[in-house]
Amino acid sequence: MTDSPTTRPMVFVSQDNERDYAEAAPFGDVVFLSNREIVPYSASANNLAVIHAIESRIQADYLPGVDYLLPAGGVLSMAIMFKAAFAKPGEHNVLKWDRHAHCYYPYRLK
């Protein structure tokens, strides 16, 4: 009898914004979906690339109820991450930073 390999959950961070995400590591492997800001120009090729990168990574790798979403950076990057994640059925784990306790608290959303 062989044991199947266990994979750690992933923590999807909407945008890398030069903060220390070490406190999120106990929840899973930290993955940054983007390192660029969405700009206020609708025809921007940068915007299309950021949106595509976030949506395609969530669609390919995010497992609702297993992985975690960590909103960070620009509000539009967060919105795109949540929109892509909530297109998948199930409950969603979200990490929220508590600035007083200096740690993340998990929340489960339907």
C-alpha cells in the first residue's frame, strides 16, 4: 500500500505589494497573482495582462474550500481575484490581517 502525496493548500495573494507575507505561510504555499497595478486606462495592454494572469491562475489552480484567498494591493486586483474564485462553486477561505494581533485570521465565505 502506498500513500498518496499530500499537497499543501495554496494562499493566493491578489497583488504583491512589498509587504512581508510570512504570517500567511502557515496556511499554505504563498502565490502572488500579480505584481503590477491596474491603471485607469481601459485600453491598457498592462491591464489586460494583469487580468489574464489573475483569472488564468485562479481558474487553473485554485481549489475552493482548500486554498486561501488573501486580498492585498489594489482594489481592482482584489476584485478580479474574488470574481474568478467565486465563479467556482463551493465555500471560499479568505485570510484577513489583524493589525492589532499581527496575524491572519481565516474566514469561510459561501
